[in-house]
Amino acid sequence: MDKHTLIEEIKRLKKEKDAVIFAHHYQVEEVKEVADIIGDSLELSRKATEVQEQTIVLSGVYFMAESVKILSPEKKVLLPVKDAGCPMADMIDEEKLEGFKADYPTGKVVCYVNTSAEVKAKSDICCTSSNALKVVDSMGEVPVLFIPDQNLGNYVKKHSKNPNVIPYSGYCITHHRARKEDALQAKAKHPEALVLAHPECRKEVLEEAHFIGSTTEIMNYAVNSEKQSFIIGTEMGVVETLKKEAPEKNFFLLAPSFICSNMKKTRLEDIYRALKEDKHEIHLDDKTLQAANSALSNMLVLLK
Ligand code: SF4
């Protein structure tokens, strides 16, 4: 099928199956073009509870589709590419978490949303990159076991009122690849540009940033700023979206390595097949679903 026919078929199947397509900002452009809603993982999970359609096709990675299912268990959630995973989420599982907890028996677990449903189910509360500090500060002075991202964990530890934040050793392979030299080179090449970086980046990169925020915060900052030029320290999909949203401004990627191969796996053909054949439906057992829902809901209550 050519691209035009594929898009028409996707539209037809969406109506027939009462479906809506969600896409993460890091997805390839052709996927974002057919998406009904584009957002970061928190926005997509929240939107899932608001849309009327019974089927949600989640173009992203596995943990995102699980989060949507956890918050909207009555809906059918489809992940078009089954092995679109997240290496950072895979760095911790239930067993490793139990071992971490055993080292700090009085600790509470704050779990970044980039984790499996099973790990969320064993955590006290979830967080995203935009609210991690607020979530950690809400826990009082107990030791906080922050999983799985060491970079976000260390960023939170530096700014938190709680002196007892203990980050786990995981990291995002995409953001962790960028080094201080990349930031310095980008700044030397574009001295007029502000550096906007995601807290999943190493400390040495964050130290070179003018602004640190989540994907959505970076995008809002760039669009609303009076400045014209920005070096973007997060996945390249954000640069593509920003170029469309603010075509009069200049956006440069901080390092060419800012590409998440898992986020780039989904193509139009996969979305078409997902809709046509109900592929690949997310199933979670009730116990995991309820416990993970509790950790996610504890975060959402805090944000109200
Ligand atoms: S960008 Fe990093 S955290 Fe996000 S899906 Fe890719 S590997 Fe996982």
C-alpha cells in the first residue's frame, strides 16, 4: 500500500473499531501525522481517561501502553510494535527492587513512570520528570529510594528538601550517551542559543544548560521564550516537533546521539496492522493492575 492509501485505511479502521491513536513526541513523523493526540507519557495516560473511544493505539514503548492500561483498565490498549521496549525500564525488575528495598528497610519507593507495571506495583508512588521533585518532597524525611534513573534521581537529590534521596543505578541509554563535550561543542557552534536539557541527562550536561525540564516543559519553554535559538538536549523527535510548532525559530540537537531506537520502531504499517488485527493488546493481572494503579493515582492526587 502506498502512504496515502495506508493513511486512508487507518482512518477507516479507526472509525470501524472506535479507536483513537496516541503518539509520544519521540515517534517518527509519519506516525505523529496520523496521531489524534501527541504528548509525553503523563499527558497520554491522562488523556486516555478522557477520550470516549474504547480502543487506544499507543505509539510509543511498552511501559507507556501499560500505564494507559493501568489508568483505563476498561479500555482495549494496543501497542503496534510488541518489542518496542525501554532499556532503562528493563534495568530494574521486581527482584532487583526487592534487593534495593532490603538495603533500606525504612525507605519508601518513588518510581519514575519509565518502569514496568510489576515494578510500579511494588512502589509507593510514581513520578514523572516534571513532578519528581514535588513527589519526593511530599514524602517527608524518610529515605527515598528513587528508581530507576540515576540522573533524574541525582538531579532531584540535589534540589530536594529531603537529605535522604537514594538513586538507583539505571539510566536512559539515549540521554546518558551525551557528554559535557557535546554540550560545549554545540554551545561553541551556536553561541546565541539557549541550552534546554532533560533531567535524564548526565549532571555534567545539565551543568551546561540554561533550562532543565521534561519534554513538554522544554517544548513550552522554547515556544514561549522571547529568544530565537535553542540547543535541545533530549530526543531528536522533540526538535522535529518544535520546528513545526515554531518555524520562525532555530532548533539544534545537542548531540547526534539523541535518538531512541525503540521509539523509532513504529511505522504506519504497524499502526494499520494493530487496528486491523488488534495487535498487540496489553493484558495485566488484576493484582498488578490495582497495585500499580495505586502508585500512579498517588502521584495524580498530588498534582491536583
Ligand atoms: S528515550 Fe530513554 S527512557 Fe525513553 S524510551 Fe528511549 S531508552 Fe527509554
